[in-house]
Amino acid sequence: MRLTHLGHSCLLVEVGDHTRILIDPGSFSHGLESLTGLDAIVVTHQHPDHCDLERLPELVANNPDALVAAEPQTAEQVAEQTGGRLRPQPLATGETVSVGDAQISPVGDLHAFNNEWMPRVGNLGVVVSAEGEPTLFHPGDAYDAEPGPVDVLALPINAPWTAVRDTLTFVRRIAPRFAVPIHDALLAEAGRRMYLGHVLDFGPDGMEVRDLHDGRPAEFGVVDS
């Protein structure tokens, strides 16, 4: 598995025989304009930092063969706001989607609680797996889903909806072999170092943090048990 962090919560996932899956191309993502050869574009929920409706049509046009799939409320919103030009396939928990060599398994239900004045929207994290490859879990904006055992966790480290104590409880519960920090666009460099320091110091034993903030792709192999 090869992962590239394209800013904030956007990950390019490459598995198997050149299967390429893009997760959460949002308003803080970079490099979307040059992406081609995608097999799937997956959106966990409707917030702009995960689903940039201004750039999504061009991204889809540049990848005409890609499956476009999204959490159901998001799929409906995209269809409405693009005048029906884009109609993402709605995802559903428990229904696995096959894309090339990969399986995409949605998990979860709702976005994490922000505050009593902000309505909660749907949120579906996704587990990406392929034969002979590590398993990746991208949770979107929630810490409560149950993805089962995973090798690589895309770990949101900062948001209006969370605190460091919640992040640590989440990562210790999932206990992945690797954690890849995401959801970090609001952090200054000093704050980012502090948040990552907490994850490094108090995360589960044996977990490695792989920081892909520089945008370079990184390889992840199957870990021997």
C-alpha cells in the first residue's frame, strides 16, 4: 500500500495492481487538479473540508472512469448542488464496494458532536483492504466507528469536535500498527508538534507514527504477526 497525504483529510491510496482511491478531496486539499488515473473518489461526509464542491466536478471530469461514492446525505447534496451533473453512489454501512483490487467497507453513522447549535450530519468512515496488503481505516470526522483490526489508521489530530484526550482514547482503542496524522490544516507548526507529541507519548505500545505532511508518498507493507 502506498499513501500520499494531499492536505488535511485527503489521502491518495494505492493498492494492488495500480488501484488508486482518493478519499475526502476537500477545500484544504492540494494537488487535485493534476490527479488522473483514479479508480474511485470517496467522500466520508458533506463538510467542505472533506468535499470541495467547487473542485469536485473538475476532478471527476479528469477521472471519467472513477467510481464516485459518498455518504448518502453527501451524495444527495452533491447531486443537488451540481444540478444532477454528478450523482455519487451512496455508501452504506455493511455494504462493501469493490474497486479494482480493493474492497471499500463503510463503517459508522454520524459526524462527531460539535455543539448543541450545529446539526449532526451523516459520516461514514471507510476501511480499504486488498489481498496481501495492509488494511487502512479513514474515519472521516468521528471516533466511534468499529472498523475491526486495521494496520494503518488515518488519525484526525485536530478539529472543533475533538480534544487530545478523545484522540488518544480513539487511537488506543483501534491500536493500529501505523498512525498517519490527518485533519491538521488548522494547526500551526508548533501546535502540530504538540499534538503529535501526545500521540507519540501516549499512543498504544508498538504503534509507529508515519507523518506524511510533506506530501511525499510512503509505502506500507504487511506486518508479520
